[in-house]
Amino acid sequence: MIVDEVFHQGGPGSYELTRVHHTDGYVLRVRVYRDSYAKQSTAVAEVLTPLLTWTIIASSPGSGWQRTTPTTSPDVTPLIPVADEVLQRARRILPVPPPFTTPGR
């Protein structure tokens, strides 16, 4: 379940999507940053640890997807497939159920 989604338009050729998910007993954050340069573009999935820190568990370099996205976008649509792919990889990596109790639950 997506709890929060934020889209931000940056400078020329850059925009980003941040999503927070509650899934499989975890809080996961997916961040996709699209820059005008592929090597500066990135997508990461992070898990919230019991110490309330974010740890990267899956990533996708921009070299694999940046060229398939438009230079500008009025919304999150071009970044959704990238975010979904890195989230699915993260979910396959994490054990279910989690080895710890999610904070606030």
C-alpha cells in the first residue's frame, strides 16, 4: 500500500518521485531521480530499520532507464515503471515476516 507519494520538478531535465509503502510488515521508501545525465539518475529502495534509519536494499542505475524517460514531465507517469521495478526487487530480497517489529506498530 502506498502511504505517501511526492513528485518534484527540478532544473532542466530533472524530476523525481518519492513513495513510501507499508508492505509485508516493512516501511519501504522508493526514490527515483531522473537527471539530464544518465549517470546522475538513480532509483533506490530503502527499508526503515528499527533504529529509524533508512538502509538501501535495491537500486537501479540511470543507465538502464534514463533514456526511456522524457526530458520533462508534468507528473509521475514516466517514473512509475522504474519505481515499481525497484520496489519489487526489494520485496524479493526482504524476508517475510520481518525479523523485527516495525516502529509505531
